[in-house]
Amino acid sequence: MAEQQQLTAGANRGGRRITIDPITRLEGHGKIEVFLDESGEVERAYFQIPELRGFEKFVQGRPVEEMPQITSRICGVCPTAHHMAATKAIDNVYKLEPPLAAKIIRELIYSTFVVEDHALHFYFLGGPDFVVGPDAPPAERNVLGVIAKVGLETGKKVIAMRSRLRDLMALVGGKAAHPVFGLPGGVAKRFTPEMRKKFQEVAAEAVEFAQFTLRIFEDVVLKNDDYVNLILSDAYTHRTYYMGMVDAHNRLNFYDGMLRVVAPDGREFEKFAPSRYLENIAEHVEPWTYVKFCYLKTVGWKGFKEGMESGVYSVAPLARLNVSDGMATPFAQHAYEQFFSTVGPKPVHHTLANHWARVVELLYAAERMRELADEPALTDEDVRVLPSEKPKEGVGVVEAPRGTLIHHYQTDEDGLVAKANLIVATQNNAARIAMSVEKAAKALIHGDDVPESVLNRVEMAFRAYDPCNGCATHALPGSMPLVIRVQKQDGSTAAVLRRDFYGNVLRE
Amino acid sequence: MSQKPKVAFYWCASCGGCEEAVVDLDEAILEVTAAVDVVFWPVALDFKRKDVEAMPERSIAITFLNGAVRTSEQLEMTHLLRRKSQLLVAVGSCAQLGGIPGLANMFDRESILEEVYLLSTATANPERQLPEVRSRENGHTLELPVFFQRVRALNQVVEVDYFIPGCPPTPKMFRTAFETLMGKQRPKKGTVLAPDCALCDECPRKDTKPADLTITRFTRPQQMLVDDQKCLLAQGLLCMGPATRAGCEALCVRGNMVCTGCCGPTSRVRDQGAKILSALSILVQSKEEPEIRSMQASIPDPVGSFYRYSLASSLLRRKRFAGAAKTR
């Protein structure tokens, strides 16, 4: 980059710099840098992700059947999503079709996980901004503040619900945090009638709990004009493409289906099988963050811009409701209709509406749990098929709570991973998140003296997406480049030396 | 002014699972928050780094730190929290042993960078742009942490008072450890707060483990149907139970899958991978080389199996890289 040749330590054009470090109430690490010009207006704001671990590289050489448990360590908040995408990918690596019972078990545990994870975000992560209030003191703006606001009894009810959901996940997967059920061609354990009964009981509670959560949202957010105006405000609005997984009737499905993309004007732009993701999705690199930014390949990378001409798109609850023609279960369908009649028409571009869409999805996942727990084939003995083909290559895609998740492995003949490509949920949102943070900063920050509550409202711009930055930066970047500028006594440059990542020193 | 002890939680190269373990305390978390003042916990609370920097030295009673040390920011935060805390507790496999991210020590930084930003299938990067520690955008300087050449466990960079093992520790393990630390009788510094025996001792299938167990070869789990009652090692699956510390109540085995070693070794073992190697060699019946080689060949990934969580802190630490010596 041309500008890097004028690197000057620390100095910035114009006036002040405000740093929010670390960002909070999300999974993962991040900081926001806001640069003000001389008049105190925001010139630029950057949402930087400073973390990475390198999964795509260090899984090379690992047996592919270990991928569900290794890749689940990308994220301890959504391990089941990685575990499931990996399990589906290894089905395809061995060209296996799991028995019906295995597929039902997988979708059942997956629906259970979505209920739990979406509830976690609403009550622990994003919800405090609304329930306690965006301007509340930092010490109260958290789950404990939520409990203080809704009352201890309600608080305990939320905690208890989550606990029962986690117990169910452990029943199937050994443990909820980093479950172990996934194998090529099936799952590790069959379902007993006792397990079915437990799932049926908790699923019924989960549906009630989801409706209860929707009512809290209605009472606390929708009946508060200030919040509604915040949701509809331009500061938190971007007109981008949207992507999500749908079934044969174009209704959201978290576990399986086709990927559907809808344009900013609402028309279907593309619909493709997950195995063809490479024809549609590409990743862009920027020097100021470790996350890679996804964009629509056929539209192209035009920078951090919205609109029909820019390949920037969004995933996760708002996007999924936008790309679906409806919801596959009755209560959720009703909630979906209410959603669009209030903040619509489709597609809805208001980022903060993600919080509402998330609760609609929570309701769908709970109803789906109930349906699957009643499936006769759930307790069939056959939950595995053994491979007969040599392993080669496979793609596995699910809708993680935070967006479309793609695992793609190539193996050698012995089934050891030769290459892995992971496109992880929040990466699909990374460009739009960066845009949302900058737009909110520009709209809300004026002048040097910025109250802490305003900084929180800038953070709310990313929190709506429920980002998972550990997920987004599973990847690993590089070494420390070094630039030495040799200055003469008169201040002019005598030489510029640059060390690249191979250790070569170049003189410019 | 609260007299309650101050407690902090932080995460380095982490997945967040150890944070979930705390949330999984369920109602007990209300007892915890009643007993202590949580002054820093980025996943759940809005306190910032500058709030920690402003705290007096050793004013935090206990900091629970999870995640391995992979970047300069994590190293800085580790040192910062060490200075501000009386006790520093390493939570989880990554902090204790380097964890699964420690498998990156099989590769050098340059080849990893190349894979992710230049070679990865979906990446469109004709300018060969890489993330930079310092970059210039529109006249502004932006910074990212340095990505170190290797992963380190917490006690390889700072003094650690106690360890809570597991990936993640179960809520029960965390709660028991927390109560121990808050109690009057703390164990000796450096103690791993979990039972000090092998997993086989608390495994629900231990009665089915033959006393005279012998192995001719291992089978990969997709190649066989797994009996959900019998000892997994006896069935020919590569179970790390014999070389792994107990405490988790063998949850993976209850899921009908092998133990992969996340709680690390017992206190009598310096290197978990070496321990499982010696445990398995005792089980190999044959003394004939072709049969021994056949048994070895049935283990496709020794490092990933024996050192999945502990490579960074093992005697091996990392792969030796060809070419010029690469330090930090």
C-alpha cells in the first residue's frame, strides 16, 4: 500500500483518537478505533479483530474423523455448530448417508442448541442493552442487571431453562461444551425411550419459554418508543444482500437445505447447493484486522459499501428472516408475520431488528425440537453406517446461530486432512459489522467529550449481530513486518528499509 | 465501598468454553456474584482494559485466566493481570498446557500465514496483502498485536498459582476449585485443582477393563460399531484415559467416544504424550517387529492423539523448523 511508505509512529492526521478496548458482551476479542477530525466529527472508525489461532493450518495431518471435536474448539459458545458442520462434511468425505434416526437425532440436538444459544445472547450478551438500557451504568449493563430488572424469580427461571437445555445436550453428546456425538455416517449413541421423554418435556417448556421471551421483548422494547426509534434509525441501517439456509419451501432450516441469497431490493439473487459455495463466496483481506471479509463473488468486492453494486452481505437472524418466505412452525410463523408487519416490508435493513428476529428464531427452534422429539424413528437402533469408499473431499454446511457456517475438507487416501477451508458465520457479517460500527460512530460521536453511554451505543452496532470473533478468526496470519526509516539531521529521509515476512530486508 | 474480594476473568487464545463453564454454574453463579465483586469479565460485563490498568497492584484477589498465549496483546494482558492480582489461576487446557491451539506449534508462522491469506481456497488476494502489526489507512495508524512464532501455556510466561484442568473444566470442577480457593485452607502453590489419579479410576466402564488387556492394533472409530458398555481401549479404540487426570467423570466416554486427554496428566507425569506411549507399549502383546510396526501404523496421527492438548507445554514443545533459527 502506497501510504505505508510514509509510516510515522503514532501520529494521525487531524485531532483525537478514541479507543474502545476491549469490546464486551460478545464471544471473542476486538477493539474499535475512532478517529476525529479537527472539528470533533468522526472521520473514520475501525472495528479491529486482534486475535487468531490458525485452525485451517494446524488441522492438516489430523484424521478427518477428529474434525468434529477439534473444530468445535474454534468456539466454546457455539461448539455444536462447528461439530455439526464438521460431522456433515465428514459424511461427505466418506460419501455416507446417515440412517434416518441419526439425522433426526442430529437435528434435534441442534435445535436444542439453537434455543440455548439464542437465549444466552438475549439474556446475557445483547439483551442487557435493552432490558437495562443502553445508557445504564456499565456495572449494571449485564445479566445481573437484567435479573435485577425482571426480578429474581424470572431470572432463576431463565437460568433453569438454560440448565435443562444444556443437560439435554449432554445426554446426547456427553457434554454440552464440546459435545462428542458426531461420526462419519451417523452419531455415537442411539436414543432410548427415556431420552425421548426428557426431550419431549423440555421441548414443551422451551416453546413456552420462547413465547415468554417474545413477550419480554414486546413489553420492554416494542412498547418503548425510544427503542423503536433506535431500531428504525438510519444510524443502524444498511441496505445489503442477505443469505441463509432454506428448505424446499424456502423456509428457514438450521440443519440442512439450500443457500438462498436475496438482494437489497428483496428479489432472489441466487440459490445454490452448499457444495457450490466457492462459486458464490470469496474472502477479502485488509491489513488492519485479522478477520477476512466475505463477499458475493459474482457482485465483487467494492469496499465497505452497501447497495446492489456491492458484494457485502449479511447472515444470521435478520438475514434468515429476510431470505425465508415463512417459518416452518405455526407460532414462529405468526411471530414472523408480526415482525414484518411492524418493521417491514421485506427485506428489513435495520440492524438492531436482529434482536427481535433472534427471538422469532428461538421460537422456531423450540417448536422444531418438539416436532423432532415426537418423530417415531428417533429411537431406532440403527444410528451408524460404516464407510466403504475411500475418503476424499466433503463440504458440510449448517446455519450456526450467528450465521452460515461452512466446513470443507480434502483428505489423503488414509483420511488425514490435506486441506481445510472454514468460512465461519461471523465472517459473512464482518464487512457489514465494520460498516455498522463506523456509521453508528459517525452518527453518535460529536466532539472530544464522549460519555461512556455513547461509546456503548457504538458497541450496540456490533452486538446486534451476536458476533463470534474467535470463530471469525480461526485463521492465523503472520509475522512482524518491520520498517526502518533513516532520517537525516534535517529531517529528510535518507533511506527506508523494510523487512518482509520471509526475513528479507529490502531497501526502498 | 464493597469489602467483598475482587475477582476477574479473562481469555487469551481461547474459544470461550471456559467462560461458558462459569455460566454453567447456573443458579450457583448468583452465590458467586454475591460472595465476590467481579471487576473484569469481557464476555459478560462492560469493564474495559483501562479500568484494570487503573486498579492498584494486587487489588484483585483472584484472576481466572483461560486461553493460551499466542499474541503480544495476550502477553500484555497476562502480565497486567498478574501484577494486579494476588492469585492467578490458569483455567482450562489452553492456559494449563497450550491446548488444541498448541497444535499450531507443528507449523511455522510463515506457512500458516501463507495458507490463510494466500492459499486458502476462497480467498481473493491478488495483491498478496497480509494483516500487519502497523498499517496506515486514510492517514491513520492502526495496530494489531504481534503474532508469535509459537503458542505457550500460561506458566511459560508468568507465575501461575493454581490450575483448573479440562476443556473446558466441568461446572462441578470449577465450582469445587472456586470453593477451595475461597476457603481457609488453600493447597500448596502450583497445585492442579482436580483429583490426582487417572481417568480409568472414575470411568463408568472400568469394571469391563480386562486386567490382562492386550492390543494388536487400533481401529478408527468410523470403522466399527462401538459397544456402549465396554471399555473403549479393550474394544481397540485409542483412549487416552490411562494417561489423563480424572475429575470430569468421564463425560466423553458416557457419550460413547474415547477420552482425548483434555485434563492433562496427573502430578506424577511430566509429559502426557510420553505417558500414553509407555502405557500403550505395555499393552502391545507382540515382540515381533512387523506386528509392532502394524500396530504403530494403526495410529495415523501420534501428535494429534497423544499431544492434542499438551504439545505446547510438553517436552517436545514444537516442531523443529528447517532453515534459519526462528525465535519469537
